[in-house]
Amino acid sequence: MTSKLDLDPAAVRAARRLAERAGAPIVDLARRHTTVAVERATLRLAGLTGADSDGIPWVNRLLDCVRADLAEDGGLQHGAALPVWDALRREGIEDLSTLAQKASAGSVRFRLPEGADADVARAASRRQVGAGVAALDARRAERERFVSEVGDAPATPWIYLIVATGDIHEDIPQAQAAARAGADVIAVIRSTGQSLLDYVPEGATREGFAGTYATQENFRLMRAALDESSRELGRYIRLTNYASGLCMPEIAVLAGLERLDMMLNDSMYGILFRDINPVRTFVDQRLSRQIHARAGIIINTGEDNYLTTADAVEAAHTVTTSQLLNEYFAKEAGLADWQLGLGHAFEIDPDVPDSFRMELAHALLARELFPDAPLKWMPPTRHMTGDVFRGNLLDGFFNLAGALTGQGILLVGMMTEAVVTPWLSDRDLALQNVRYVMNAAGRLHEDFHPSPGGFIHERARQVLGESTALLERIIEHPDGLLDAIADGTFGLMKRPADAGRGLDGVAEKSDLYYNPASDILEAP
Amino acid sequence: MSIVRPYGDTTGDGMVQLSFTLPVPHSKVAEGAAAQLAGKMGMDPALVVHARPMGPDFTFFVVYGRVHHLVDTDQVEVVERDYPLLTPKEVNAAVKERLRRRLVVVGGCIGTDAHTVGIDAILNIKGFAGEKGLEYYRELKVVNLGAQVSVPHLVERARAEEADAVLVSQVVTQRDTHLLNTREMAAAFREAYPEHRRPLLVVGGPRFDETMAGELGVDRVFARGTTPGEVASFLVARLTGQEAS
């Protein structure tokens, strides 16, 4: 797509440099810390699965034992790998789940190995976690083979539809019906509140609150069902879930192992909207993104949330700022441009004059700032009132804006947003809406050239300018982005670095810290 | 005039529109079935103006038709809320104007209950049912203590924060724990505060009965489906109303 906004390349470079300056200290912070979720993700990569009779996963049980035994000696600071693989060798235990069970029963004690013992433990952990990373590679290769075998989604934007019954066995037929009706991507909404659980539930689940729990078994069941649909329909149907909340990196591992294709994975959403500790979030996020990068998973960021809580005109620049930060963190973690489903949304009050022109300006700005990223285009929710007829019209304009600005992933808007969870007929009408717009105007972007100096050009320039100014303000804070998050620069939430959920699961790494997953994933 | 009927384009024509889906493949029989349903619903004549297959097993219909029912607006009964439902903007304005400081809300799940779904739906900015949580309200200061908060700790934090209201969510109901916990909490607050200084006590959860407030010793019980806006409106009505009088 040729440039339609004539953005000043120097201004774009400056904005990216500012995002890098704001983000670099956070990356440094993330390198210096570990979390319980990072260590548990490592154990999952090493193959530890399952849960005890109370449903608490063995990765949690094992890590809790390691932490408790090393409480006097730094606890989490050295990571789980050295004590765990040292104990395996000393006890002559073959597998991690036996170790976890024995440790929970109190019959194994952990220590921090030194010298040659540490070397042996390090090498053994690296071998075992390496096998897990190889499994991620294998699933990625499998996806590539599958796509070339059955064919990819026929056109962009990819049509993204949601299912959310709470019961995986109800979700499956709904997802297959949505795929038949034209969806290229199925997202299974998670149960409300899963983001605040400090463990990943186990097994197939049949009850959730307004969504279905993200579990490895649910992932496996849905992926298998969509593989069946992909073969039936002759196009690969992608599956999406959420790597967010307190178990971000663990869920990323499960997604990689079960060949999920896209994951919601925002850098700041958990902090701002779920009150999760900022350090916890940034540390967890970095490993989760390294895993996504390796597994060939496309991430979806959550900028739409900024617009559902603040005015979409006034807060337009916060979306751009967040996109720039998300891009920086993503690339630092090894994600490629094609994996960056940066988010934005059609949320301007339709009663505001020129609202559609502004939407086009904002959407084009995102398109031109991130020309090689797929971009996730989110439908109106805030101004969906229950008037389903007006809602259908708004969704039509949303689809048109998506077509005109080359969005990569289109989350299909439902006219019954804010009324009911989508009915069969709602989904069908919504897809008719998309098909009509794409058929009638899908290539209109070829003729669409906003005039230089006109409203759309000026609005895009203004938003980029405001975004740059916001990044400058962030950098001016003594402790940069962390301070800015603490004083409420983003959204309305003040989130200090020493508060929030999951803080007790964060530790500064010791000099002896070793994590085979980071070691392998960060290898050049 | 208290007797009315629907209006299409002429007074008294009784015209309505209706859409629905039947789990039947599209056919003449399906269209007949749609007309039959509309007829049984009281539309006469019923005109099936649109029928469209949705996949092999379902058909979507739009039906227009006349109904002969009369409604008497004098006989409409409305369940009156004892507080007006306010928008976030109105809540903020009322607090600012009448309280002249931020209204402090302390919330959490008490006892062994680890289900923060309810309290988070009300307090987290993310909110519930399309409404933002109380954190979103500029004039409300929200302290969410999370799960498994002990009653003494809750009282202590309420004191330290000078809470105007305490919100407690209870999901687990085994052996009526939600009721026992609530009574224990209410008693603790009564003991710790002089009667007229006590914060407003609000409990909520899917298995509570809204009529039980008095029996439990709290000021309000909210049941399943309560939205943050309802809670905020209630707090404003009770707390700013009192100070104004």
C-alpha cells in the first residue's frame, strides 16, 4: 500500500526512538527479575503437567516447595531449574511429576547446588527444556505444513469471530459453525476473572463465567475440532486465546504446545485494567512474547481498551503511544512484524461531527506507522445502545473503515453488542454485513487518497504529535514508564510499581540465577 | 388516553415487526411454520417478509403483522428502584458537589472465599456487562483488598481509609458460609464504630436474596446481575443524600 498520509519520516523515526527510550529501562528491569509464572512456564516447557487432587497444578506445587525450602537462601531468586534438577539427580527420580508429588508429600528437600553439582543440574535442565522448545518448533512447522496443505484464509482482513459459552463442549460446535459461516479466526473468550488466578486450571471445563477457562486440554480439544473444520473447508482456521493475567508465560507455553495461532498479549493491559503489579507484568510479558515469537504465534494487543474507558477522540494518541510501546517490547522479545496484531478500535461517538473521517485518520495512522503489521481492528462497543438497527449501521461503517485502511484482522461487530451474547442470527447478519462491504468496497482503498493538507492528513499528524508529546512526558518522569504508570498517565488508573496483584511472586535475580528457557530463547 | 395499540403508519393499525430463527432447513414448510408461530403470538394477518437459510439446519425470518391487543398504560406496574440510576458523570458530579471530597469505597472477599469475580466485576475498571467498574469513577476512591480478607483486617483498612462504604462479595455458599460471614462482618463493624459513623455496608453475590439486608445486618444486598452503575448510584443516593440533609 502506498502512503496516503505523507507522514514525515523524521517524525515517525522520532516517535519510535522515544518508545525505545521509554521501553529500554523496562526491558532491563525485566531481565533483572523473575516471577513464579516465569519459573512455572519453564517447568511446563520441561514437560511437567497435571494437577493434584485439589486441582492445583503440579508446577505450582513443585515451585512452592522449592521456594519454601530455599526461603532462608534467597527463595525464588536463583530460579527453579538448579534446585529442581539437582534434586532429580540426588534422589534418582526420573520425571518431574514424581518429584513434584514427593516434594508435596515432604519427602524431598531442595537446596541450591554449587560447583560441579550446579553445572550438572544446569546442563540437565537445559536438555529437558530444550526438548520442550523443540516441541514448540515442531508445532510451528506443523502449522506451516497444514496451511500450505489446506490453504490459507482466502483474503484479508481475516474475519475474527468469538465464541464464549463457558462450556468447551458447547464452544466446539459453535466454533465449527462460525468457521463454516466464514470465520478465518475463532477466539474463545476466557472466563471472567481467570486473569487473576495464579495458576492455570487443568482439564476440559464445562462451566465458566461469561467465557471458557483457558486450559491445555481445552486448547487441544478446540484445535483438533478446528483442524477438522480446516480440512472440511479447505482453508486453515486460526485459533485465538488469551496470554494475559497472572499466568501469561505459562499460557503462552500451552498455546505453543497445542498449536494455537494468535494470543491476546498486551504489554500494559493487566497493569492498568486488572491491577496486576507492573513489574510482574513486564517480566511475565517478556518471556511470554519470547515464547510466542518462537512458536510462530501472532499476538493481539489491547489498545481498544483505552478507548472503551476514555473518550476516543481525546485519547486517540494513547492508542498510538501504546502501539509504539507494544511494538518495541514485541521486537525486543523477538517477534517479527507479521506477528504484531497491534490493536485499535472504532469507538468515536457517532454523534460527533466528522466521526467517520476521524476514524479513518486514526486507522490510517496505525496502518502507515506499522506497514508490515497485520493490525487488529476492533468494532464499536461503547456506542452500541441496544438499538440493533443503528448498531448494524455502525458496524457497516466500521467494516468500511477497515476495508479502506487495509486492516489485517477484523473482529466482527455484532449489532446485539451490549444486549445478548451473539445469537446464531446475529452472527449471520454480522457476516452478511462484512461480506457486503468487502464485496462492494473491498478495493476502494485503491481509489482512496485523502487530500494532502486535508482533514484526515491533519488529524493523523495531530494524533502522532500528541503521541510523541506523551512519550516525551513519560521519559521526563524520574523513573520513566513505571512512574508514568504509577501517576495515572495512562488511562485513569494509578498503578505504583510496589503494589498490585502478584507482587509477592516477583524476585530480583541472584548472580547464580539460571533459567534454561530464557537461555535457549535468547540465544542469537 | 390510557388505551393504546402499536403504531405502524396509521393510528390504531396495530402493526409490529418480529424476527426469529427456527431450527428448520429453509423451505416452504419453514416459512409456513414461521407464519404459524407469528399467528400464535397474536399477529393476524402475519406476513413473512424475509426468510433466509443460515447454514443447512436453520432459517431466519422477519415477520410483519397486525396485533389486536390493547394495552392500558394506567395498569402498567413499575418496580421502583429506591434510588435513581445515574451515569458515571452524574455520580461524579453528585459526589463532588455534595460530598466535596472523594467517596471512599473499600471492598474485598471475606472468609476463605477466593472468588474475586464478583468484587472485581464491580470494582475493576474493566467492569461488567458493558459498564465500567467503580475504579473508573473519578470521584470514587476504590481500595480493592482482593480475596480471603479477614474481617478484622477489613475493619482495620476501612478505618485507615476512612471508608464511606464497604463492599463485600461472597460467592461460596457451602453450609451457608456467605450468610455466616456476612453476619460476622456486620457485627464487627457495629462493634468497631459508633452507630452513626459506621460505613455503609453492602454485600453481593449470586446466591444472596435482596430482601435479607435487615436480617444480615447490612445496608444493602445485591444479587446476581448487579452492575457497577447500580452500585455506584446506590452509594451516591445513600451517602450524599445523608450529608445534604
